[in-house]
Amino acid sequence: MARICKLTGKRPSKGSIIWRSGKAKKRGGIGTHITAITKRRFFPNLQRVKTIVDGRVCHMRVAASAIKKGLITKPPKRNWKKAEAKA
């Protein structure tokens, strides 16, 4: 399943991890040096939430930032109770 937000279109982005060795000059060393650069991915903070779309309740994968912005409308809580079991 694609890690894409249905509302904002956020998707994984690319980046890198930079490995360094050595001690900083500020701390009395001779300086740090880059020893390796490896690729990595940054994933959006997706949440599966119930939303109202066209008057129907459905689940969507939405970024947490979209929830905070109020881009979704959550359905009202159901307050009915199950029927008592007849003895």
C-alpha cells in the first residue's frame, strides 16, 4: 500500500545519513571527517481514521498534520447499546 496522504498528498521523501568520525576542533580534536553517506527515506506520519466523505463514513489514511489542521470531519460517536440477551 502506498504511503501517501489522501488529503495533502504527502509521500516519502529521500535523504541521507552522513557518518562522521573524529573529534570536533572545538573540543580539542583535529576535526571531523565524513566516512560514509547512506541513503534513507523520511515517511509521513500517516494515521488510519474514520471520516465523513459525501455523507458516508469511511476509513482514510491521512497525515497527522492534516488531522491537526482540521481537514477531516470525524463522524459522531455511536451511543446505542446492544440488546440485552434474553434468558
